[in-house]
Amino acid sequence: MSTPAEKFDLIVVSNRLPVDRTIGPDGTPGWRRSPGGLVTALEPVMELSNGAWVGWPGVPDQEFEPFVAEGGSRGGSFHVYPVSLSETELERYYEGFSNATLWPLYHDVIAPPLYHRVWWDSYQSVNERFAARVADIASPGATVWVQDYQLQLVPRILRSIRPDLSIGFFNHIPFPSYGLFAQLPWRRQILEGLLGADLIGFQRTEDARNFARAVRTLLGIAARRGLIDVPAELDGGSGHVAAFHDYPISIDADEFERLGEDPEVQERARQIRHDLGDPHRVLLGIDRLDYTKGIRHRLKAYGELLDEGRVDVEDTTLIQIAVPSRERVETYKRLRDDIELSVARINGDHSTIGRPAIQYLHRSFPRREMAAFYLAADILLVTALRDGMNLVAKEFVATHVDNDAVLVLSEFAGASDELKTALLINPHDIDGLKQAIVDAMEMPEAEVARRMRIMRRHVREDNVERWSDAFLARLREISSENRAQSDATPDDTVSGGRA
């Protein structure tokens, strides 16, 4: 059991902790590792470093003592420091500003963002609480890695109270074009918050470009070769250089390869296909239930293929796993209703006894079960309208160790920059999506293997360790330069920039 007096050299900060609160059959409370792309990506980093993770435990209006999370994929452990949120803060900071303001704005306004000042006030106060928690447990000169859009103010707050720290920020979702970002009433404050970091990472090159343009247009500070001179009045000190770059996130490819080779996982995959009636082809969609994922577009395309007779339920089934997400937010409630109505209509029109057109599952699954679904599928459909990366695509690729599956991938997902031998599609083009599905089903085995082999090689080489190593190495480099600059004499600096 860790204590608040302990200090750590590496701290990861995210809105949610990588664990979920559980209550056993006998009423005993406990914790279990939670699913999700961020946890999957950072769990190995934390286990190897024995660092500390700061975040909300997922339960409002409760205080929890720090503890040690054990039993991860590497068999290691790390310290967990919960930050409490009230029910009101959950509504305003998380469901409100984070997910009804920033999320739709950053995802190309697929849904209209809402701007409420009371939400912004809560966002500020919660970011201050996170920063204070980190400052309390960080050792002198520690490295702090802040994660994602819910905590964009933390870098500047943290720099103001702990200028000795090396501060990195990684944005897991897209950063919008200036024309969209400019709508945000608190756009300057968000940019100034991010510029408190020594290094700001993005998923794609275009995200980094969008950020640089916003800084230049709104703050009048130009970037040069991925560097921004942050003046003293913005960081509360003597000024520093903020570096920014794209660092596309990845997965623990070795783990998913092991799962793909696991006889029990393989047997479970065979059982899934058998339970579906042993169809000739199994299509798969695995997504959080979110309007950015293009689930409705996917269902429309598949339904039309059934209507046209180009797909037959006697030999083809679509499994759609919709992982529950933000179920208290009205937009997500309506989305679930729309999707389930579409599934019911398609099944009503086309399913036969023992042959469902769509097997719909609204729940989350543990990692081994997810791997079994990956192996059971011949084709994965990733039809995101906008996605920072989409780690499901990479997990699917890594799991298919026999190179025997096809990935249909949206060009609006960050993974499309790397997995170039997938069948790339524009999900808004329903006819094009339909043709890609047919092409995937009819692709010769040799072509399937060739495409998958190239993607698997890329995922294996650019894995999560390489991602984190690259980010942390650059963070150490730029923060060392900033520390050296701050230790220089006043004559070595000039107002508003570097010497």
C-alpha cells in the first residue's frame, strides 16, 4: 500500500484510472484492470517503470486511498492515486465540457458542440485538482505525462507550481482545423494550457499542423521546425520552448500475437463461429458506442448489400460489438436507440432461424475474449468518421498470426496513415463502402495474406514501447534544454523568447 508521502520519478495523468471499482459476490470491494485503448497502450510503460498513475476512479462522491495495481499483462505493478469527482463535477467537467463541448468540436463537429460557462468553470477547477495531486507526489525533476483532452490545462498549472518538472502532453483524439477550433470561447486558455508542456504529442501530422496554426493565429507565436518559443508571461516563469510532433500511438503487439497463437483463444474463436451457425464469412465491428465510429454508416451499407442480394445470411454474418459509452449523455442515448433500431430492422428483414444477419452485443469484453472475436472474423470493418488512431484495427492485425483476414479501414482514422495495405474507404461513400466489403469477401487468399503480412510487420515494429520510448526520449531532451535555459543568467535570455 502506497502513501501520500511517497514520491515518484514518472507519473502518468489521465481522466480515468486504468482500473475499475468492483464488488465481489460476498460484497467485498476490489479493483480490476479496465479495457480501453489508453490502458492498453500505457499499461506496459507503467509496469516497467513502477511509476504512479493519477486519475479518477470512476465512482463519484467517494474518496479512495492510494493503492498498488498488480497483475497486468507484464506481471508488474504500479501505484495508483485516485482523484475524486463530485456528481456535479461529473456532469459539468466530464459529461459536459469534455464530452459535449470538446469531443464533438475536436471530431469535426459531427455532433454540435455545446458551450456553457458553468461547464468551463468546472473544467478549470478539476484540472487544478489534478495538477495539485501530481505536484504533491512528484519527486524533484520528475517526468509527468499528461494524457488527453480532458486535462489540457494541467501542463500550464503544473509548470506554475512545479517548474522543476518535465511535462509532456499527448492528445489521443484529433486536433481540429483552425476554422473549427476558433469556435471555442476558451480557445486561448486551452492553447496556453497546452503550451505549459515541454512536449506536446499528436496522433497525426495534420493534428500537429492544426495546433501550430491555432497558436500562430490566436497567440501570435510562430512555430519553427516543431518548436514554439513560449514567452514568460504565458508560463509564469522565464519562458521555455515547447516542442510538438506527431507520435502515432500503438499497441503491445507481442501480447496480441501471443493471444492469436493461444490454443484456448483459437478454440474459443471456433466456438463463436459455430454458435453463429458456422457461416462461410464472419464480418466484425468492435467500437465504443460513439457517433464518431460510423456504426450507422456500416449498418446502412451492410443492410443494402443484403437487400440487393450481394450478401446472403446463409453464408455471412456481421458481429457488431458496441461497447457502452457515456450512457448518461443524451446524444449517446439517442445514438444507441438509432443503432439498435437499425439492427432490429435488418434482422427482421433478413435473419432466418439459426442464421442472424447481425449478432449485436452491447457490452464490453475482457481482452482474451476480444482476441477470440478478432480470430473468429474474416473481415474487420472500421468505418470511423473521425478517429485519433483506432487501436482496434492494430489489435486485429496483430492477432491474425496466420495472415488470414482483411481490414476495411476508414481513411479518417489515424491508423490509415500506417496500415496502408488495408482496404481504405470513405465511410460517407456508402456505395464505396459496400464495394469494399464485397471486395474483401472476394479477395484471393494470396492477396489477403500479402496485405496482412505487411500490416503485421508494421504493427510489430512500431509497437507501444517504441511509441512511448520515442515520446519520453524527446521529452527528456527538450526538458533538459529548458532546464539549462532557465538556469542561465538573465543576460542570456531575451523577453518573449530565447537568446
